[in-house]
Amino acid sequence: MKSKLLGIAPIHQSYGILMMGIILTGVLLFGLTNGFNGVEIPKEYEIMIGK
């Protein structure tokens, strides 16, 4: 791609996409790990992992 989109150069578009991906990854990890505190696995699931 050599043309600008909405006045933004292609290299800056790629940086924007990269930053949005990093931010989205952080938000998802924060939400899925209970605020980075982790989640307690119930005792019933220990059978499935061989404990």
C-alpha cells in the first residue's frame, strides 16, 4: 500500500494497528484473569488433569 488513508501514512497505520493489538491483548488478559489475580480452579477439575 502506497497511498494514505484518512491522511495517515501506511507506516503510521501499521504502528496504530500494532498498538491497538497490544492494548486489546492487555485488556483481554486483565479481564480474563480477574484483574491479573488469577482464577481458582475447582477441585472437580483436578480429575481431568491427573491429580
